[in-house]
Amino acid sequence: MAPKFKDGDIVASFSAKWISWIHTGVAYTAFLGALIVGCWLHYTKIVQNEHYGYPQEWFPSVSATIGDRYPERSVFQLFIALTSGPRFALVTAWYVLTKRADSSLPKFVAGVGIFRTLTCGGWTYVTSTDDHNWHDVFMISYLVATLPWTLGCLALSPQNPTSIKYRKFFAGSFFATLVPLIYFFIQHKVHKVAGAYTTYAFFEWALVLLDVAFDAVTVIDFENFEIVVKDLSGISRGRDNKAVVDKILEKDKNKEVAQVFGNQFSYGAAFDALADVYNGFVFWSILTSLGVCVWYFPLWHMGISGWEVMVMSTISPLLLAIRPFRGFAMRNLRLFHLSALPGLLAFLIKKPELRLLAVGAGVWMSCLSWAATFYAERSQPHRLEARISAFTLGLLASSIAKFAWWTNNPIWPIMHGPNGGWNKVGFGLAVLAILRSTGSSANSSIDVASSRSRKGSPVLAGLGLAGLFFAMHSMLSDSSTMILWVWEGFPVRGPFAVHGVLTFFAMGGGLALGLFYPAFARGWTFYGIGCVGAAMVTGSHNWFGFYGALALATYTMGVAPSLISSAVQHSPAKTFGIGFLLYNFLVLAHVWVVAYAFVPGGPLMREHTDWVVSAMMLFIGAGVFSSTASASSTSLPKGKGKMPNPAARKQRSYYIYVLLALELYAIAVAYLRFPTYNYTPYHAKDKVITAGIWTIHFSLDNDMWSSEVRMRDAIKELELDVVGLLESDLQRIIMGNRDTTQFLAEDLGMYVDYGPGPDKHTWGAALLSKFPIVNSTHHLLPSPVGELAPAIHATIDAYGTLVDVFVFHSGQEEDPEDRKLQTEYLSKLMGSVTDRPAILLSYLVTKPKQGNYNEYVSDVSGMRDIDGSDWDRWCEYILYKGLRRTGYARVSRGTITDTEIQVGKFTIGENTQSSDEIIPEASVAEGLRFPALFRGEGVRGHRYHVFNEPRYYA
């Protein structure tokens, strides 16, 4: 064997601390040098942003300093290039210092360090001006890699109290700075607060200084670490320099951090955890798809269709009451999980009825499989914990996938290639995940009774599961659900879509709390916190209500391990069977609060979301009572969640790694999705407002496909600057907990007001606008008998002129008294705005020039019909005042929905007189014309109809 070291003459030697000093000095020179040069040469330019300049903004951001202008950009790029050499040397020296034969963590940290260095070069030399997308990709990658680099360096830090103290200080300060950084960025970007960007810039510079300072601590660690250059290769390694985590293990092997993270990394075990979590993701994907597929049928039947019975597909665990069948299921878990996959293959079926049946079969087998899986692991707490972790992390993964796909799950059966589905990939990964994650279970060979006394009540445990599953599905299966519960319109006073990442943090934190502190998680104090959170999100709005949402998310995920662990001590038919049965009733009640006009006995539940939430928390409370009684069983940890053996400790760590990876991915998605607010109308030079109204039928097309992409294409090609969407509230289990407006707003570049939220019990009204929405108010119009009628009253800034836009959905034809009261309310509301131009985009349920029409178009409202000669209308109408109407068109619905698109063109200016004289298109300026794309046969089923062409007015 060749010797590890060879004798030779020493050419040079130096302390490794100089690598750190050079790295720190050159890095600070790069940033501070650019700041000094920029302030000296271009001060007023680099403090200018899209809203304000000097003196409101007086300190430049990092990005404005280093990327916008010569020569400061060149100063930064030169010195950051010089930093690269010391940087690679620092990462290498750190790896050599911390390398241990029994751990692969140093290799991982070194890899992350190299990756950060390369991505730093990416966002340095590809500025946002050069290529905004690639600049963001490199920047996001760098920021995401910061977390594992920081935590890895802390874990590997040699036993030096001084360096450990400084690392903790700089790392803690770095992550703490992110909170005010995000806050002031939102104040600047969303609220347009003068001076907010300057404050944001200080925190941004603090991040840079802290990031470099964290790595500068290596000066202390490298103090006695010498680099020697010989004429024959040789390198010095610190053989006996043990890391902090080693010392912890030697001192106290029972400490919890050491138990979980102090083990050698195994890629096989990591893949096992990933497969397990993906199997949980598949369960939640199939379960959450059932409701939206069922919803298709009452939509088209305008009432109960009979297919609603498929909601009961979840009660399959009742079959586990049959002992031979239960034993068969426990011995064949892989077969049962594979038999649930028709729920993913349903997208191949074109006929909606058969597709629903396939999804129902998938839900039936999936619920049965997971109930049997939990029960099979009941005698092995660490294996049971792994399954529960996979189940709950599967929900988190499903919600994050929807966050990345604008509230659609890419493997749902309403998705396919044309609308962004990843169904084939999802199915292939599901097969691989099931094959890997469903090996033999603890009790797979025989259905043995638990040797422990079964304390607690199976009925109460079943009630707890019902409340838990409903809370997870209704509140946490989409990150925007509770955000929209507290949404109150413009100006923004609460969270919006990208703040869903905070919900993910709460969910992850809750799960970790439930695993590490099970006694607290199943306790009544934590239950009280959950109840307070549920009350806050139900009864309050804006940020205060959202704080309650975060508390509820934390509690729901935190209590899940205790409730499921308690339930498996009893017959799965009694616990999971009863749980899913009662969960179904909560799902139905969740719909009846808004659909009361279409179901027998519905008026009893009218507008009583508070009843549903109260029942949910009472059910969970029943489960907590049973879990507390079961805690004396040795299967449930009584204090901290200390694992019984090293294998169990190692196993837990991989699920925590998966959790951290999911959170990092969510952060990256949130960064990419943050709105830019730099939107431009289609024909700004002509001061045109092109406004449309469309009833989108809950974003399900005639063939049961999600229709957002096709809607986006139609709105873009019609060049709509303002569009009202009706029947747009999809934030219920039965509708898939979706939000179409997120995709449309972000893809089209528009401001969005979701309208009255899900807690307002309407079918929804939303507004999209290329113009800034200065203010918006939500209204629930009088509806003593029928369904609630939603309305939005928004004020937009159109070319410097404030214009009021009303979006309104009237009550049904069967309720004439409701529609009369609503007409009076809205007419007075529109008439009260006498000093501003206004547009009504509406669904009125009346014939032209008859009945209620004569109050909408009257001296009370002050509104005019866009075309009084159009007799072929019943539902959709566009009214206006104070603007010059120049055009009107009706566009066929295609196969997207059951209602056409109506479009009007208006101009802003001194001339607000509209003539009823129809003129040829040739007489109209180019910017005032409707797109020719929709003439004749049109495109994708959309064409000008009724008049067979647009109408233009003198």
C-alpha cells in the first residue's frame, strides 16, 4: 500500500486563517466598493425605484448598487471574481478540517459550498437587466443553499466555544433579518409606502454583511490549521479534531438533537423516506381530487345529480371489521396501495362519469390501504411514527405542489398535458414509491391483538380522526384557503397568495412539535390554542385573522401524530371507518352552508360556517380526550418524543430532512411567484379600457378539465384590461380548494381582487385589472330567501382617472323578491358614486327593458346600457356612465363554460358623450378595434356571435 504521506522539502507553509482573511476582505471590498462608487457617481439614480426617488428614498439597495450601472457594477464584478479563489480554498479547507470517516455530512456541506459559489457567480454576471429570469434562478438557488450551508457548518463546527458563539450569532441574525426584510419589501411593493424601500435596503445590506461574517468565523477555526506545500504532494489533516456533534454524542447519547441528527447519512434510508412521503402525497392527491370531480355533475344538472353519493368512497375502512379480510389486507399492503392508482390514471378516461368512477375506486382503496397500514404498525411505535410522518408530510407536499401550480395539483384527473398536468410522471413515481415503501410491516404476518390495554374510546378516537381529516383537507390542502377567508380587498391589509409559504412553515413547525413533544401536542393547552386559532380565522380578517390561521395550521399538524397513534390501538373499522364516515358529513355540511338552496334541509345550514368549524374542533377535542386516556399505553411517549433505539432515531431524521427540503422548495416558489406590479394596459396610448364579463362556471369545462389555461388564452387574445369573473369561488372541498384568479392574474400581469371570501357563503365574484386597484369593498346584497348575491365595488386608476368598477352576480330566477331587493341596493350604490366614471360588469337575470332592468338603467343609478338594442340577453350585462363607449362585442363560450364573454371598449378623456350611431370598423382607430382573431370561425370555439362581428359607435 502506498504511504499516505511522503517526505519532501517544504516549499511554503502558511496558516489557513489567511484564506479566511483574504476571502472576507475581498468580499467586503466588492460590495462596499460598489456602494461607495455608486453613491459618488450615481447617487440619485441608484436610490430611485419604480415608485419614489430622492428624498423619499435615500439609500440604495444591493441590487441597484451592484447591477445597474458602470463603473460600480464593474468594481463589484472584479472583486467578486477575486473572491472566488479564496472562496473555493475556504470550502476545501473546511472540508479537510471537518472530514470524518463515519459521516458523509462534510461532503454534503462541501458540495453545498461549491454550489453556492457557482450560483453567486451566476447572479453576479447575469444581472436582472441582462436576463431577469436567470438572475432570479441563480439568486434563489444561492439563498436556498444558504440554509443547509449554515446548519451544516454549525453541526460540523469544531469544539471551540468562541467560534460556535459567533456562528450562532451571525446565523441567528441572518435569518431574523429576513422577517423585517420581507415586511418592508411588501410595504414598498404592495402598499407603495414612501421610504419603505430605503429601510428594506438597510436589511438587505445587513444580510450581505452577516453572510460574509458567518464565513469569516473560520479565521478562529483555522488559527492552528496550517497549509504546507511540498515538492511531493501531501496535505495535513486534523485527525483528532472532533466536531460538536461528536462531542455531544460522547457526552450524552440520550440528548434529543444527538439522537436524531447524530447518525451517519444513508442514501437508501433517505430514498425510503422520500418514497414513503410520496405515497402520502398520492393519497392526498387522490382524495382531494374526488370532490372536484363530483362537483362537475351538480353544476351541469343545476341540482342534485345522484353522483354525489361518490363522496362516500372514503368509508372503505369499515370493511376492516371483517377479521379475515383485515388479515388479508395487512399481509398485502403493497397490493392494496397499488390498487388505489386508478385514481391517478383516471385522466386517461374522457367520459366524465367513468372518470369519476375511477377516482372513486382510487379513494376507496387508498383510504382502506392507509387505515390497514396504520393498524399493521401499531405494535412498533417508531414504524408507526414513520407512517404518520409520511401521511402528514404527504399533505404538506400536496399543498406545496398546488402552490407551485397555482392551486391545481398537477396529477389530478382534471389535469392533463394541455393544461399543465404531470399525470404520467406522477403515476410512474407513484408505482416506484409504493414498491419501495410497502415492504413487510410489523404485524403483516398475522393479525394479532395488541398486548397493551386499550385505553380510551374507539368512538371518541373516530370522532377525533373525523375532525382531524376534515381540518387537514378543508383548511390545509391549499395554502390560499385561509388567506382568502381573511381577505378584505384593497388597499391590502392582510396576506395574499404568496404568503401561503407562512402556512407551510406553520404546518412544518406543528408536525415537528407533534413528533418531539407529543405530551404537549395531545394536551389541553395546545387544544385551547387550536380553538382560539379556529375562532380567529373564522371571526376576524386581515392579518389578525391570519395569525389565527397559522395557529390552527400548527395545531392541526401537531396533534395528528397523537390522534392517529391513539386510534390504532382500537379496531380500525371503529376508528378509521367512523372517522371517514363523519368526515363525509362535515364535507357535506361544508357545502350546504352555501348550497342551501339546492339540497333538502339546506336552509338549516345556511351561512353557518361557524357551526362547521365548531363541530370540527369538538370532534378533535373528543379525539384528544381519547388520546389522553391512551397515553398510559407504552406505545405513546409520555414526555419528549425520545426514540427507543438508534435505528428509530436515524429514521426520524430523514423525515425531518424531507420536511426541510419541502420548506426550501416552497420558499423558492414563493420568490418566483411574488407579483411584479408593473402591469401595462394593451392600448395605453389610446387611453382605452377594454372591459369584459364572464361567468366561468367554477373553472371546469364541458369535459371536466380544469379550464384556467384556455381562459387565460381567451382573455389575453381579447386584450381585456378589466374583467369581472362570476361563479369563481372554488375554496371548498367539493370544488378542490382552488383559486383560478391566481394563475390568471400572475400569467396575464393583472391586479386581482378575489371578492367576498369563502367564509361569506357566495358562489364568488372576482375582478382582474391591468390598472391599479386603489380601493375595493365587498358587498353581500339582500337575499332573504335564495343564495347570497356577491358584489365588488372597486376604484381603479385608469390613466390618471379614478374609475369605479362594479362586479355583481344577481340571485336566481326562482327568487324574484331577492332580485328586487338586490336591484334596489345596487342601483343606489351605483348612483351614490356621482363624481366618477363607472362600469358595471354583471349577471342580472332579467330581460332588456323589462322589470328590474329599468332600475339598473335609470336616473337612480345614472347608468347606461352598453347597447340598448341588444335584445338577446338574459343574464350578462355591461352598463356604464361618465365614459365614452366606443365598442361592444359578444364572444361565444366555446367549450370552457356555459356562458359567453361580453366585452365593451371605453375611452378616458374629456369627451364622455356616447352616440348610439353604429359605424364601420374602417372608421375606427386601430387601437380601438377588437381583435380580428375572433372573426368568422374564430379560434378554439370562440368567435363573435349574435351580431357576427363587433359593434363600433361614433
